[in-house]
Amino acid sequence: MNMDFFRLINNLAYKNVVIDKIMIFFSKDVPYVFMAITAIVFFIGIIHKKDEYRKIAFNTFLITLINLIISFIIGNIYYVNRPFVNNKVNLLFPHTSDASFPSDHATGTMSIALGLRIYNKLLSIVLMLLSLIVGFSRIYVGHHYPLDIIGAYIIVAVTGHIYDLKLRDKVNNLYDLVEKKIVHKLGFDKIYNI
């Protein structure tokens, strides 16, 4: 069934040059937009002296890092070849033959989308939709199976929920302490409004 759904999506490739380029863009470049947005939220927190924004950006970075580490561990324990390794697929651009499950692109983008929901719900919804397109594009270009994408989203939802329940408040408190020490040591007290 996983292969059937993969074929259904991947067989759309090479039918329309414009759509192929859009899918390649989403697959290769859009994850960098997510990272840039996280950095922008952090810098908005600096400019507007809002520690809440800085904490949101930091928590988003941290949960994304945690999810990518979990993804790496799972990929090494439960190794699945990428679709193009043992099958003839429509491969729109080359990729290394590392673990297919779960998708790092889907993991990273959805982690950021959910992480920024506290900052701005509309932005979070837009990023979630873009993450779904990124996930779809990873199948379209021939790099992942559908379950690689679905698995990534499940991991992100579970770890995000646990993070919010058990770690977010502790991380925020630690962030406050560390930021105050660093800012004071560098002499930026007035800039940060501390």
C-alpha cells in the first residue's frame, strides 16, 4: 500500500515542467524559509524587546533539534531504503542513499510550524500547510515513501506534546537565566530591557 501511494504521487513527475520545478523548490529550498522565519521571530524579539518572542524562537529551535535527533536515531534503528534504491522511480534530482524513514524535511518543517503556533496562529497554520506541501514534494521527487512523511508528522506531534507538558516551562526558566547572564556580561542590558 505504501508503494502504491508512492507510485500514485511519484508518477505525476515529468508530466509538467512547471509543476516539477515547483515541487523541486518545495523539496529543496522551502525548509530554509522555515529556518529563516524562526530566526526572524528571534530578531523581532530583540528589536521589540520581547523576551517572549525570543523564547518562542529558542523553543522552536530546540524542539526541532530534538525531533531531528529522534529522526536520526529511528533511521538508524529501523532502516528503510529510499524508494530509488531498489525501485525504478521518477527521480527529479539526486539524493544520497541514506535512511528514508522518517523524513527529515517533514520533521523539521512541521516542528517549526507547530513551534511557532504560540507566536502567531495564522503563521503557524500557513507553515503547516507549507510543510504538508514539502512532505508531498518529497514523495513527488522520488526521495520518500508516504509513510516516511506520515511517520515524521506523528513523531513531531508526540514529541511536541511531551515537550509542552514536561520541558517548555523549564527551558523558558533556564533561557531567562542564561540570557540575563550573557546580556549583562556583554553590556547589552539596555538593549534587551533587562
